[in-house]
Amino acid sequence: MKKLYAVLGDPIGHSMSPVMLNDLFSFYQIDAHYLPFQVKTEDLGDAVKGLRAIGVGGFNVTIPHKSTIIPFLDVVDELALSIGAVNTVVNDGGKLIGYNTDGPGFLRSLNPYVPSVSGQRILVIGAGGAARGIYFAMAKEKPLVIDIANRTLERAVNLIADCPYDISSKALSLQEASEIIGEYDLIIQTTMIGMSPRMADQPLNLDNLAKQSIVCDIIYNPLETQLLQDAASKGARTQTGVDMFVYQGALAFEKWTGIFPDVERMRNNVLLQLGGK
């Protein structure tokens, strides 16, 4: 009998995880299947209870359940608890354990560009859930600086205050960040600005961008945002959101199976779904 794995979200029809992860189960000859389930917030507890009852191997959690899932789990990993969000759950002998692979997945995806963020000067654009996961994961690795630029300055201030790790950070307006963007080695865009269908939008001005900078955008639709196009035109190295999506999925798969999968296979699969090149 096939082992069941799942992803819970609302909406969920757009998720590329089922195609990506079912391909891995087949490739590694694991008798398992991964299914998407649309679950309303008010039904989340019942959904988790049902998955537990049928012996689910594990599941992913996406918007809007990453925080509200926590009370329904038995154990939550330290990093996920500090972030306040879970995206991966492992069933360990009936005990549901929550993890967050978003931030660690982003860090792993950076390896071809930056082997370590230690000693780097970093700017994070945005102060939402994705920014929180990435910021906490990077802060743990002791970069020189991680500043946060956000439209609402208070959210950036609160995010910095919530971080359990000792890190030099300041909150900036988007205008302030635009003026000093040349000071940063790594710029990470974590907002929805530039996502389809408003693909011409971008969060800040890149006139002062340093040529040696690396600019990342976690958006993967479009594959190359306007921000990345402009950064590349100024000579910066760029990274699309496909890499983070692939690596967070790879880390989830590893937690379920003990196998760290072929990320190039995963990336090619995602690009095929997106109609990319």
C-alpha cells in the first residue's frame, strides 16, 4: 500500500509540489504518493487529525496555514518555532514534528553564488512571512549585517526585534535602501512586487547597485522579474525564485525519506511546468 504524503493550503490548485515530488518518489522507487488538499482555516484541525489517523508519512503546509498549523503538532523544531511558521511536517512513529525548510532551502540555493553568508552585508526587501524565514536562517549563520527594507517601517523593526540571534540590523524605508544599495553584497527580494500579472513593478530603484552584488528574487512567476532584469543589465549576478522553491522541497523530501534528491532534476521539472528555458 502506497504511503501518503500531502500539501495543505487554500488555494492549492496552483501548487507545483505534487508534480515535483511525485516524480521524485517514482525516480527513487519509493512506494508513495503526494496529493494536494484544499483545507479551509476552520477545518485545519480536522484535516491534521484525519492525516494522523491514516498514518500519513508527512505533509507540507502552505498559505494560509504555516502559523496556524503549530497548535496541532506534537513537536516544533527550534528554528520553525522562532520563525513562527511551519512548512514541513514529519510523522515520526505517530508524532507530528514541524519544521521550516524555507529559510534553510534559500541558504542551500545560494551555495553556487555564495558558499557562506558569514561576513556578508545583506539587504532583505520585505518583512512578511518569507522574509522572516530567510532572515532568521541567515542570522543564525552570522553575516556581517542584515538590514531590512520595507514599505511599513514598523514591520521591519518588529522583525528585527523578534530575531533570537545576535545580528547587526537596521530597518530602512525603501527610499533609504535605494540610496545605499551599493553597500550590500547580497540583496534578497521577498515581497510579491513584480509577480504576474504586475510584472513591470519593482520594489526599489537600482541606480546605485554595485556591479559585484548578487540580487535574488524569490518570485518564480515570471521566471525573471523586472528587478532581476534591471540588476543583470547593471552587471550584477542574479538568482530566480525557482532555486529556493526547489531546495525547500528537497529538504522536505530528505526529512521524509532520508534521501537528499537530485535538485537539477527537480529544477528542470519546475521549469518545464512554468514553460521556462
